[in-house]
Amino acid sequence: MSRPNTSIHGQWSSRWAFILAATGSAVGLGNIWKFPYITGENGGGAFVLVYLLCIACIGLPLMMAEIMIGRRGRQNPVNTLKSIIKEENKHAAWRYIAWIGLIAGFIILSYYSVIAGQAIAYMFRSFAGIFEGVTAQGAQSIYTTLTNDPERLLAWHTVFIVCTMTVVARGVQGGLEKLVKFIMPALVAILLILVGFAANTGDYFNQGFNFLFTPDFSKITGQGVLSAMGHAFFTLSLGMGAIMVYGSYLPKSTSILKVSIAISIADTAIALLAGMAIFPLVFANGLEVGAGPGLIFETLPIAFGHMAGGALFGGMFFLLLVFAAWSSAISLIEPAIAWLVENKQISRRRASVTAGFAVWLLGLLTVFSYNIGQGWILFGKTMFELLDYLTANIMLPLGGFFIAIFAGWVMSNNSTQEEFAIKSPIVYHGWLLLIRYVAPAAVIIIFLNAIGILA
Ligand code: TRP
């Protein structure tokens, strides 16, 4: 079985382009919207410490595995697994792992886009000064006015899907790479400005900093540990083949260990910086840290509405959110695009239009779950909650588990060692230990929790 030396979709122009693209995938709504609110809900420092441990012991080895598998196969995740299975002489059923991922990415993007659309709407509202002097009640009613209107939600969802598919249609170097080269520096700049702004709140900045970095172990529950682990997967884009397909465009000579460490550190740093930008504002305005998913859309506008230059800073904040979501969205659909191009022999442009339309259509479920479809309840959840639950709590952990098993047990040590080309035997065996035992065991725990057996 001969393996291709490059992907037919082209490859990243450099190691840095890959790091930017994978970091762009990892840094998204997960870092700026979800990380602060689950940290708030789980009492701060101790939760952050557990999350960091999960990134290092589970996320990092799994990221290395996905990149390694992708680069070895050099095709979309389905064909990549097929070719490796053939090479290793293993059972053909292993290729279904890739299918779980392709479908998960598709579903995640359908609701991710609706949330990103809300961020676009908020960006314009903020720049226009709508939040000036807003009360808690006012902020809440601005949010429900947006979400109660299916036409508005649909319009912003459409805008976001079109932006995403336009980039994807232009290909690896002409689309994905160009976008992240522009967005990632802008994102870091905006974030630093916002942290700088938060630093000016004096004592509140220290309060925010201590909330994030002073662990109080009495505040962490078993449930909190589990959600820290689950979030480590989501934030690093693991478990569905997104990083795998990005790895298939990686030049041969690049050290997988080094880029994986760089991406994990960058993703973590951005989540922590987002926390440092947000918590001081929350404390300075006497807002609730444990406000939950509404922290960004219902709470922060109150803070922006009462500070000098709030319209500008608020607008920049939501622009940051839109940028981060954009560079993640392209990675959610890229596995499906690569599959369509390779297996259905259609052009990238056609593949993008087709897949984009299908995701847009599926996104209607989430759009309507806020308004006319509020009463469409299945298993006690709205359509949006159901799709989120199905993907984040079931499909990603399942995908991550099988990818770990595939890399650690199905592939031979010769193959993985050859692809990694890690010189130190201690480092290689450390990875093997984590991917064979630690990561799968942890994923089983997350999974049991997700389906309610441990909870
Ligand atoms: N990591 C992104 C975030 O934090 C979301 C994301 C992009 C993702 N690609 C993914 C999550 C693949 C899981 C799998 O928002």
C-alpha cells in the first residue's frame, strides 16, 4: 500500500501556517464564550488547574495522534483511516471512526453558526452604542428581542455560513491559510487591548486574576472535574478529525510534538487571557460570575454600557468573538469538504456550496429552537440543546476515545514512531502511555458522565 506524499488539496506553506491554522481552529467560541462561563460556574482557580492538567495529559497526546494519523494518510479522514487500516492489516470497520467525526463536525457547525451569528449582531449593536447605560433588564430584553425573531437569527446565520464557505471554497493555501494569517494576529491584538483595559480596573483586575489562578479546592466538585475534561476536547478541536485533516496538509519534515505543544499552549493562553479580560469587568460591575451561558450576551453588555469607550471596547470584544468563531468554523467543515472532493469527484467550489447549503438547512433547527420551535422538545431538550448534547457530550468523547485506541493499539509502534520521528525514547513512550491508557480511561469517564451514569 503506497501512501501519497502530499495531499491533493495542497499543503500549508510552512510550519507556522499550520500552527496558525490549527490554533485558529482551536481558539473559538469555546475559549471566549464557554471557558469563562464554565470557570465562573465552577468556582475559578481549582477548575482552571484541572483543565490545564487535562490539556497536558489528554489533549496534547490526542492532538499528536490526530496530526500523526492525518499526515500519514494525507487524505480526508475516511480515506486516511482506510489506507492506514490496509497498511496495518486491520479490520475495515475501524474506518467508521472517521464517519462519526464527519457527521459531528457538520452538526456542530450548524449550531455554532447560529451563535456566531448572534455575535455578529452584537458587534453591530455595540458599535452603534445601543448598550450605553443599559440596565440588567434592558440587556436581557435586547437579547430576547434578537433571539425571538427567527428572521433576524436566520439572516445572521446565513451571513456567517456564507463567510465560512467562501473561505473554504478558496482552498487550503488560498482560503484557510490566508484567513488565519489575517485573523489570528488581529485576534491577539484585540485581546491584548481588552486585557489592557481590564488591567486599568486596578483592584478588580487583581480580583479577576486571583479568581482564575488561586485554586480553592473546596469549590471543585466531581462534576466540575468532568466538565473540565470535556472542555479540553472541545477547545482543542479534538475527537472529530478537524485536526486530523489539517494534519494531512502538514509538510513531512515538521515535528508533530513541537507543533502540538505550540498549539496547546496558544489555545490555553488565549482562554486564560479571555478570562483576564472578562472577570475584572464582571467584578467591577458587581455582576454574577456564575451567570452561565448568558455571561457574554446578557451580562457583559451591562459592563460595556457603563464604561468610558464601552461601545468601542464592546464592539471589539464581539468582533474578536466573530473572528475566533470564523477560523474555527472552517475547520469544522473541512473534513466533509475534503471527503466530497476526493470521493465524489466534485470541485471544491461545488463541494462548499453543497455542504454549506446542507449545514445552513440543519441550522434552521437551532434558529427555530429560540422562537417558533421552542416547544419542539425531544428527550427534554430543545433542538439546539439536543444537537449540542449529542455532539459535545456523546460524539466527540466517542470519537476521541476511538482515535486514541486507533493510534495506540491499532497502529503498530513502528508506524507511529516512524511518523513522529521522536528521538527521545522516553518522550515516545510517554506519549504511548498517555494514548493507550490515560486518555481512553479519561474519555470513558467523561462519556459515562455525559450519559448520566456517573452524575
Ligand atoms: N475548538 C473550537 C472552540 O473552542 C470549536 C471547534 C472547532 C471544534 N473545530 C472543532 C470542536 C472540532 C470540536 C471538534 O470553539
